[in-house]
Amino acid sequence: MRAVQAGLVEPRKFELIETDLSPGPGEVLIEIAACGICSSEIPRYTGEEMSDPPVFLGHEPSGVVVEVGGGVSEFEEGDRVTGAISAGFATHSVAPMEGLLAVPDGVDLLHAIGEPLMCISNIARAAAPKFGDHVAVVGCGQMGLLTIAALKQVGLGSLIAVDRIGRRLDLALQIGATHAVGADGQDPVVAVAAIAPGGADVVVELTGKPGGLEL
């Protein structure tokens, strides 16, 4: 099938590149409906980590299966999918079937960006809080808020959101945090200890910045 991909040909410059795509054994061809932008791709876009062009970015897409390769039994044409799909800034992309998840009926593909949810699942499993634990999530951007949504199911003693931005803390409380701690104007370690005597049992750091790691 003829596809159009956005290829990064130099820092901060994409060009539309036409190509022919077809699924090989164990693969499916997907018509892309939406694709998230991951912060990990920004250094490549700006040229800080540029590899040989063209570079095809976008690993958070969702879409509809339009063709399946040999040996594919889990998916068929018309299935809505998300998951580990590369080169997602495109009209179409090819992906291995084992990295895909079916999108339930009633879920808009615009909201079915599965790759970040895979990350959240891994975070929740690695953190492994126990019933009654006090957990602090440092950084309440997209990934932090999704982590709070996942961890609220555990039955924690407290689920403490820590961030510098007030509106993020408001969202964290709406999503399931039991407490919100502003990181500006106070020592967040002291504030968390006032909520969880002895400090948090589990801390999940999601700012990706030295300040968050040093708390």
C-alpha cells in the first residue's frame, strides 16, 4: 500500500516521504488514526541526538488494521489497535502483531494511545506498593497523572501528588491522589512526612530532572 511518512531530514524539519508498505509474516499494516508525541523524541527533533536522516518518529500511535501478513491470527482487517508501533507520524505503519493491543469498542482512537499505558503498567509493577502503604508521586505531568490513576486501585494509606504547578495538583486530586504537595515555597520532604509519618514507603519520580531525583 502507498503510504506517506513524515521523515525528519534535518533538525526541526520534516518532509513528507512516499513509500510502499506491506506486512511481512507476523506483521500487520495499520492505518494511523492518531499519534502522541513523546518527550524522548524532542532531542532527536532538535538535533541533539540526530541520527542519519531521514528519521521516522512517532511510537505512540493508534489506528485500524488494513492488511495482515502471513501467520497472523490474533488480528484481522478492520480491527482497532494500539501498542508498540514505530514510525507513527504517517498515514500507515507496519507493526509486529505481538506488540499490539485491541482497542475496545466505544474508546475513541484519539484517546487510545497505548504505549504510555504500557509504561504505566511497568511502573506500577516495579513500584509494587502494598495495601496501606504511603506512596508519593513526584511530577504530575501526563505520566505522573496516569501513574496516580493506576496506583489508586491498590488501597493505599495515602497517595501523595508532588508538583510545582497548581493545576496539575488539582488534576491529581481529581484523578485519585489523597493529598497534594506543592514543591515551591516549602520543603516537600517535610510536607510528605507530615502526611506519612516516617516518610513515604514508595516514591515514584516522574519529573526526569535532578531536582526530583534529589528529594
